[in-house]
Amino acid sequence: MKVRKLILYILLIAATISFIYPFYWMIVASLTPESLIGEFTLLPREITFRNYLVMFQKIPIWKSLLNSLFVAGSSTFGVIVFGSMIGYSLAKLKFKGRDLLFFIIIFTMTLPFQITLIPNYILMVKFKWVDTFTALIVPALNSAFAIIMFRQAFKSIPNDLIDAARVDGCSEAGIIFRVLWPNIIPTIITVGILTFMASWNDVLWPLIVIRDENLMTMPQLVTLFAVGGRSDAQLGVKLASAVLLALPIIITYAIFQKHFIRSMASSGIKG
């Protein structure tokens, strides 16, 4: 038994190192002089912040950071609000075609994003939303995953709680936001984290609908910076921009990881 545990621990440690090392290398290499990155082993021989200074001089990284925070934050808030409303309707309200609507929502999850790319872009052009934050936020508000998560969470709440709220004169919106939301905090945080990550990391759609550099999100600007030639093929500068890009996601997950894990475990969604 002890040998089996020892082997298990060794495998877990090896898996942990394999996941952590690329991030460790990226961070440390971004602090290493360009001429020494090729000789980098486990510990750097010299630390410098020149790569970050060069990046700040070449691209408006802070402006793009604020743009990304606004877009990802707005998208996350909208998905939580509208997703919980639709999830509540599918879980607690009875109406004709409810099950069919739910199956259609599930079906949309099987469609790759590329299928709807051209129709969505045509809509953005007709609405004159190209080169606006609206083109980044509004299409992201329709999240089938969020609807399913909220529906499952609401189904676990007794109907007696909802009936009691109705007797007290609470509206349907009040039931969702004032009565049910406090009981599904882990689900809200899970949907929020995943939506924020998806919006933050999105590159393809912003590349299509945003061309003004002042409106570019951080992933879009970093991508253009890394592959567009403005980094002058300096690996350290590219890594510095990648570190800043990953930092908000790492901080967000570190703060809310307990709620995230609890929600995923209670919902039955694994891996």
C-alpha cells in the first residue's frame, strides 16, 4: 500500500511540475536579458525589466488592459444576468415547448464558433457595430453553458422557497436576484470565471470586428504585437506581453478557486 501511495505521489508531483514549469519558464524568461534566454536553465543568471519597458514603449498595453477588463466584465455580468433568467424559466416555469427549447440550446453547444462567424459579422456590419465595444459584448451574452449551469442549480432549489416568495409579493425577477442568487453563489462564480476567461482570451472575433488600436483588447493587441513584427523578433518582449496577458486570469482564479471547485463538484461536471 505504501509503495502504491509513493508511486501515486510521484506521478502527481510529475504532473504538477509539467503543468507549472511552462508558466515558470515564461515568467522568468521575460525577466532575463534577450541574449541569455537561450542559455536559460532553472534559475536565471541575470534579472532585468528591460523587456517590459520595451513592450510599454511599443504598444499601448495599459489601454488595451482597460479595454479587456471592460469587455470581459460587461460580458460576464450580462451572461450571469440573462443566463440566470433563462435558466430559471427552463427550471421552474411551465410553458409549451420548454423542453424543446432546452434541447435546442444544448444543440447549439455542438456547433463550432466558425459556423456562425460570417453571419455574426454581417449582422455587426448591418447594425454598424464594427469598431465598437458593442460588437464584442452583445454576441457574447448568449451562453448555452451558463443557461445549463443555472438551470441545474435552480432545479436543486425546493419549489416551496419560490412559492413562499410569491406569497410575499415578490416578482419573478425578485425571486431570481433576491431569493435564488444567494443560494447559488458557487454556480454564479463558476459561470463568471469561465465567461470572463473565454471573453478575455478571445482573439479571433476581436481581430475581425475591431481595427482601431484604441479599442483593441489585450489579447488582440498582444497577438498583433507578437506576430505582426512590432516586437522586432525579441522573444523576451513577447514573453513579457504574454505574462501580463495571463496575470489577470491567474489572479481571478486564485481568489475564487474554492467556489469554482465546489460548484463543479456539486454540479456533477467533471474535468
